[in-house]
Amino acid sequence: MFDHFVVPNLQPAASEIFLLVMALAILLIDLFVKDSRRTVIFALSVLTLLGCAVIQYAGSAFVTGVGETTYTFSNMFVDDLMSDMLKLFLYLTVIIVLFYSRAYLVDRSEMNKGEYYVLLLLATLGMMVMISANSFVTVYIGIELLALPLYAMVAMNRQSLAASEAAMKYFILGALASGLLLYGMSMIYGATGSLEITAIAERLANGDVNGNLLAFGLVFLIAGLAFKLGIVPFHMWIPDVYHGAPTSVTLLIASAPKLAAFAIVMRLLVNGLHPLAGDWQVMLMIMAVLSMAIGNLAAIVQTNIKRMLAYSAISHMGFMLLGIVSGVVDGNARLATEAYSSSMFYVISYVLMSLGAFGMILLLARAGFEADTLDDFKGLNQRSPWFAAIMMMLMFSMAGIPFFVGFFAKFSVLMFVIAAGHTWLAIVAVLFSLIGAFYYLRVVKLMYFDAPQDKTPIVDGPDMRLLISVNGVAVAALGLFPQFIMALCVISLRYSLG
Amino acid sequence: MSTYPLLSLAIWLPIAAGVIVLLTGSDRNAPLARRLALVGALAGFLVTIPLWAGFDTTHSGMQFVEMGSWIPRFNINYHLGVDGISMLFVILNAFITVIVVAAGWEVVTQKVAQYNAAFLIMSGLMNGIFSSLDGVLFYVFFEASLIPMYLIIGVWGGPNRVYAAFKFFLYTLFGSLLFLLALIYLFVHSGSFSILDWHELPIALGPQIWIFLAFLIAFAVKVPMWPVHTWLPDAHVEAPTGGSIVLAAIALKLGAYGFLRFSLPIAPNASHELAPLMIALSLIAVVYIGFVALVQADMKKLVAYSSIAHMGFVTLGFFMFSALGVEGALVQMISHGFVSGAMFFCIGVMYDRVHSRQIADYGGVVNTMPKFAALFMLFSMANAGLPATSGFVGEFMVILGAVQFNFWVAFAAAISLILGAAYSLWMYKRVIFGAVANEHVAKLSDINGREFAILGVLALCTLWMGLHPQVFTEVMHASVNGLLDHVNSRIH
């Protein structure tokens, strides 16, 4: 009866399994931990992620030297160099998120529960599954595993009306997007007869598919992806959720999921539907331009910095897409991997900057006070020159001014946009960057040119101070020496996308 | 030739000094910050001296070359070097930094460490611009130098400083972003970011025109040329004295330098095709802006407009493609560095005492500040282009070049000598001469030792260059001829 049951190769999913076990263990341990000793749960969560990182690193080509792609669970799960690299960045990101949020959560005891940490770990697991998905089913499981904990985390502060509203919007729009995605997947399944991404690619290459059905499915698939990336016209949730969610949750939503969203774009569109590049490139190109336009223009009028950064996130994701639409030129995919790697570099740089910027809001927040309006940054240079300098570096980096990593992110994407011959697209992109520079400069203006409204000293612990300093310095250091991360992106995509 | 990485030192020493100055922290340590800044600026100046001492004037190519791989992913190198065109600007920049640190000594009392650090860091970045031989390296320095200037205008500037700082930043960023696209385009077609490789790159006329226009937007904003000059008067008026000095003496030169390093050699055909446009724009700057300067009521605005007119001479000199014109333009750039720096410092001296820059608020200053009046006279004369001052040499060479090129161009350019004399000397007359105008002027105290030293050094430079310009031109000679030969040989 059990003849057909083969134990799958668990090794490629070792870190996922570890994380799941630990998340459940933490849920149990939390029953025995008093509210005042919540640090134990925090420490266990950090250790879990560190453990994941060690497992991931030990099993990756960085150690074994074999850049081989392995499939497991009946080809539903893939472990390749891209997934190793993105997951390592993911663990780092989530660890930073945990550290940045710690003081904020301690000040807000209604959120500082064991569930918060468990939900965060489960969301991380969802992102890991997304990164390693090689089947529509796995993609969907990953997306839901990420989204459901996030809905709960946004609503965690039950007293906050804004948070409840944000959670509701997020949930409804998220459910709609999942529906669209599933609908698109079912049609692609209908056209190709497979849910497995690599198998779909093979069938497309053979050409025996129903073109109309496929194109129809692609549209829905793109819509679902666009929602997860937060690009126009599926961006409506971003400002509301970023604004309404507790800042510690915004920090999470604004950072790590971008890595996972990039990964599923690679899995679905490049690993799976690359022969359709001509079709999806046009769609993404339009969405990219609209995202840069609406993101940058709407950010100008915001008074809330979380909302401003939300629109900035929309424009950044639009810019990032420019690399993805520049891979295949007239059916020639010669530069494709390189172009996608520039987008990957962009995402990683963006996550680093986004972490720093939201971390800074958390740094300025204290018990009973959210430093989430732009005016809260007034005169920061007088309150703390060092943190003002860090924030300035982050803002200039987001604006794409050298010597900060954001410049090289934009630079490498533009490189492939021009190499692909889309000069007009590059001009549009830089003109919207110019508009975008205005609102980043305004933050610098508030910090440096204006007098402080609030003279409360910044009281966060040394871990937070150190980490956010490292974050800011990293933005500058990677701007001076971007080669290492750039090369990692190229190598990992070269192995993973072939 | 020295084996020390002199250019790297010229770039990174001031930046490192700036970071050290920042570490002194709050204004309680202001005296320490000032002293450290002066030491840093002097050290930064001293390391540039061997560039001149060891310079081979017979050689037209790059000297003191440093080469290292920076971002191999895109074949971007840390490639530095100077020729006769750029070398003097590195020294001028380092020299002006010393002046600026000294100029802010007692005057700046708020956030002293940050003030001095901003200037030191900017000095290093601008040295980077003048010595980069890699397109991306150039661009990175070019754009990064906006950040300290933005802060200088915004933090220590006048009442309308926020507007001026934003205008300055966004205007310049607009130009440089299209420049960046042109750089990437060149890379895509050559596989290299080396400026020297691009000089040899054959490009058809059509793309050359586009490249030239992309360069033009970046450099014209920076120079600034009419009609994209409007940010400069705002920036000058609102900037603190030191900021105005650096803007006028160095930052404006970056755009003009860009024409020589990028536009002419990379797009020689387009440069020739569009030379009439460039000459027309330059003449508008020279004549029209000269008239605009005449009617200014604010001294800083007047000098700002006069800077635009003087820079019109520079671009005029470049686009006549004669050695006389280009060398004259280069001399004019260096001379303008001394003279406009000194003019802004003079206005700063008066502003520190009276807190007004309006010409109408002065009159009869000579009665209370005789020493100052004498030195200010020299710089006003130099600004007007009086023989024996540096201001004369450049303008004269450019006009000579223009006569060879076209009589009417020379005629129009020569009008500026009259206009220059008119606005400079008329301002001087209204401010300095006459009876003591009001009680503020009556209470003025003459310049102190520090101010005298600064003005004295600048006066010596102005006279030295006016009386003995060969020292400067012989350095440029080989490189300018090399550049023009190169441009002419590539025209088809």
C-alpha cells in the first residue's frame, strides 16, 4: 500500500523545516513566559533566524561549491543559488526588523505578545516558500502564508482604528489579488496542462499550447503579482497599510516581502513564462511608468512620513521593474540574466534603505508617541547630529544620489534599459527620479534647516543605535563598493535562470 | 614625477579632514573644529603643490595617473589623472578651500564643525571631479558635490535659503541626470567608461548631437549659461559668504571644465555644428546679463550676474576652436576664481558689519574702512578687466581669438568690457565713495588682520596672474593644443 510513498529529499528545505519547528516551539514556550520576560521570546526568534541562516549557508553553494539546482517534493520546491542568496538576505532583514521593533514593542505591551513573534516567523516561512516555489501551488501557499500573518499583525493593536481599517483593506484587497492570481494560474494550467513552473516552460518551448487562454491567464497572473509588488494600478493598499499599521509591522511589510515578491516574479515570469516575455514586458513597462509617476507625484503632498515612504516604495518598485522589462530585446535574451540581476540588486538595496528609514521612525518613536509625521523630523540635526546624518544618507540614497547604494541600484538598472534600446523609458525614469528627489530633499531640509519642535532626547538602547548606525553606514559603504553584492546577484541568477 | 598618489591625496585628505572635524561635535569645541579645519585645508593645499612642481609642461596627455579597478561588473575604474587643463583647477580649489575656512573663522558661530566639514568634503569631491578620467567616477563626484552645497546654503544661508537650496539642487540634478544617460549610452556603445577611450570613439553625427545636447544641459546649468542661469543669483544671495566663494570660484568651473573634457573631444562634429548656438548663448550671457548686472540693487546679486557674464566669455572662448580662445577662457576661469572669490568675500566683510547687501544701505565706506576700500578697488577693477590684473588677461585673449574668428562676435564680446567697467565701478562708487551715508557706515571698523590677510593673498594672486600670465598659460599650452588637434583631426 505504501509502495509508492518515497520520502522526499528534505535537505533543500531544511531551513524551512527548522523555522516551522521553532515557530511552533516558541508558541508553546510562550505559554510559560511572563509578560515581563518577553525578551526570551525575542531572543529565541532571533536565534531561530540565525539558525536558519546557518543551515541555509551551510547547504548553499557558497560552502559546498556546487551551484546546482535541486528540486524536491515532486518538483514543487526548488533550492538554487538565487533562493539561497535571497533567503540569506531575508533572514538578515527579519533579524534587523526584530531588533528595530524591540523597544517599540516593549513600549506597547498590547502588541508585545508571543503571537507577534510567531506570526512574524510564519510570515518569514511564507516568504521562504515563495522564494523556493517551483509550482503554482507552492507559490500560492507561500503567498498566503505570508499574507495571513501580516493581516493579523497589522490588526494587532486592537485599540487603533487606523490599524483595524488598514488590516481590513489589506485583507480584502489581498484576498481579491489572491483570487486574480489563482484565476490566472488556473488558466495557464488549462493552456499548458501543468502546475509545475519548469514543466510549463518546457511546454511553452514545445509550442503545443492554447495561446489565447495563455495570454488571458498571464494578464491575471500579472495582476496578482503587481498587487504583491505594490505597483500601479494595484497599489491602493500600500499607502493605507503602511500608514495604518503599527510602525514595527510597516517596517516588516516594507522590507522583506519585496525580496519574496521579486523571487516569485523571477519564478513565474522568467523560470516559467519566459517565452512570453514579449507579452509581459509590455504590461510591466506600462505599470512601471505609472508607478514611478503616481508614486513620486503623490509622495510630494504627504505629511505623514510613513505614507510618503509608501508612495516612495511604489515608485521604487516601478523603477526596479525597468530591469525586468529590459531582459529580452526582440526575442534576444542575451542580456536577460544581467538585466534581472540589476533588478535584484535594486531590490536588495531598496530593502536596506527601507529598513533604515522605517527604523529611524521607530528610533524616534517612544511610549505613547509615534514619530510618523514629517514634522517629527524637524531639527533632528540639533537633537542628534549622528542620526540626522544617517537619515540624510538614507534619503539621498533613496533619491539616487552618489556615493550611496541607491545610486548604483538606479545606475545598474538604467544601464540595461539603455542597452535594451529603451532610451525614452530611461528618460522618463530619470525625470521622475528628479521629481522624487524633491521629497527626499524635503526630509533633509526638515532635519537640517528647521528648528526642532520636540526636544526629547532619543532614548533607545545601544543595540538599536548600533544597528541603525551600521545600516546607515552600510548604505554609504555599499555605495562606495557595490561590486560584491552586484557580482553575487549576477552569479546567483546566472546559475538559477540558466 | 612623484610616485605618491598625489591626486588621491588631494581628494581624500580633505574628505578625511572633514570627517575628523565633524567628530569634534557640538559648538563647545568650535575653536578646535576651526583649527582642525584650517590644518586640513592647508594640508589639502600642500599636497596639490607637487602637482604643479612636478608637472611636465611639454606633455599634452594625462599626468599623475592612478588606475585601479573599482566596479569590474561594469568596467568602472578608479582612474585619475590631470593634464594642463585640469591641474590648475585642483590647485585653485585647494587654495580656495583655505580661504573659505579662514573666511568663516569668526563669522560662523552656529554648527561650526559641520560648516567647516561641509567645505572640506566638498573640496575633496570637487578635486575628484577635476581629476576623474572615468565617466562614472566623474559623475559620482559631480553629483555628490551637490550635497554639501545644498546643506551649506540651507543651513547657514539667508532668509530665503530653503527656496535657493532646493532650486540649486534640483536644477543641477536635472542637468546631470540626462548627462548620466549619455554616459551610459557611451558605455553601451564602447564597452568602457574611460573618458580617454571615448575621445577615440567614432560616433555618427546624429547620436553626437544628442550626446552633445545631454552634456550641454548638464554643463550649461552648472556654468551657468543663459537661459538656465536663474538658480545662480538665488543661490549666491542666500548662501553664506563661504558658500558664495566656493560657488563662484570653483563650482561654476565644473561646467566649463566639462565642455573641454566631454563635449568637445567626444562629440567634435556636433560641437562644430552647434558652435553658432553656443556662441550665441555665450554672447547673450555676456551682453544681456551684463545689462542685468547693471541694474541690481543687491551687491551679491550684482556679482552673481557678473559671474554669469564672465562665464559667458569662457564658453565663448571654447567654441571658437582656437588655442588663443581656449587658453584665454581657461585663464579667465582661474582669474574669475580669484576675483569673484574676493568680491564675495568683500561683500561678506561689509555684510558681517552692517547685515545688509543692498547698495543703497552704503555710501562713503572709504571714510571708515580705508584699507578695505583700497583692496576692494583692486578687485572691482579686476572684475572690470583692468590691465595688469588677471581679469584683463583672459578677456583680452578671448577677444583676440574672437577677432580672428569673426569681427562682429569680437565686437559684441568687447561691449562687455564697457559693461563690466560700468557695473563694477558704479557699484564701487556708490558703496565706497561719497559722504558717510548713515550711522551704520559711520560705525564701521576697518578690516582686521585675518580679513586683510585673505584679501591680501587674493590681491597678490590677481596681480601675479595679471602681470605674469605665462606661468599659467605655459602649463595649459601643450594640453590645449593637444585637445584642439584632437578635435580638428576627428572632424569629418
